[in-house]
Amino acid sequence: MSVDPLAGFFRLLRAVPVPDDAEALYGDDPEGARRERNLRRYLAMPHAPVLLLGEAPGWRGMTVTGVPFTSVREVEAAVTPEIAALELPSEPQAPWEASSRDVWAAFRAWTGPLPLSWPVYPHHPFVAGDPRTNRTPRPAEVRAGAPVALELIRALGVEVVVAVGRKAQGALAAAGVEAPAVRHPAQGGARQFTEQLLRLTGSMHG
């Protein structure tokens, strides 16, 4: 019988508490199961031993597809064969996400297999009463999600972790992992994010 290398990752993921103003994305319900199938396809794709660690899922992107920094637009544009194979809901709540667009735009200039991405807080945090919003995860939520990210790093054999934003960098530092940070692409940071990411690529391949 084969052993699922991601069994520990999914066990830790399901153990992260879900407050009233956050949504767990993976589970046994039809939407949760669809997102998990997508996530497993994504994590199985050929990839560089690099993980971009973001902050939290957004309601327009990962909350729809189950895949970090990936919205309906990236699936329909078939940015990679693996992304093109993702299952979409019959009525997506949003057609695209700015951060997803910016990350995949930066990847177009990446040399070799692409990095994978994951959020340090794996649930979707929203403004109380309105799931179609995003809020910043609380420090306690970031701490609760950090072990999930660390297990994913271990399971995938990640050699380089890049924090997308200071919150992700701080969570890694608190867990004893020092990681360079790049600017988050949201709120006008797309150009700086791309420049920093490609500089990092150059140093890795140089």
C-alpha cells in the first residue's frame, strides 16, 4: 500500500481552528473536496524546490480554486497544463484576482520548473458577516498555520522558502526559519514583487 507523502500536511491543515470570521477551504463537503482535488493536482506538478509563502487565501482566488495565487482567469488561460486541468465551480464567486494575475505574470520570466506557493494561514479570513471580503489574519492565526507550512516544506523537499510579505516572513522567523522576503504584489506592489522575484531567480541560477 502506497503512503501518501502529504498525509501529515492534510492532517495538520484540518487541525487548524476555524473561527467564525474565517472559512476552511478543504473538507468532505462537495466544494471542499473539489478544492482538495485541485490542491493535490497542483502540489504534484513538477516544480522547483522553492516555495513562495504568502499570507492568506483571498476570496477571489484561492477560495475559488483551492490553489494559492490562482483564480478562474488563470485556469481558463491554461497558464500551465496542470492549472488548466483544475476543476472550477459551476458558478464561481469571482472571475479573477489581481494578486493571482501578478504572480503568474512574474512566473512567465522564471527559468525552469516553477515554484509552488502556500499561505502561512490556510483558511480564508474575512470581515465578520461578509465572506466576500478579505481581512489580515491575526497573529494567533498565523502561529496556528505555521506548522502546516513547515510540514509542506518538509514533505515537498523545499530548499528555498521566499516570504511574500513581512507577515509571512515574521511567521517563519518565529518558527526558526530565516527566509528572504519579497514585496507582496497587492496594493501597487506588483512591479517590485516581479523585480525582486526575478533577482532571486538570477541568484539561484547564477
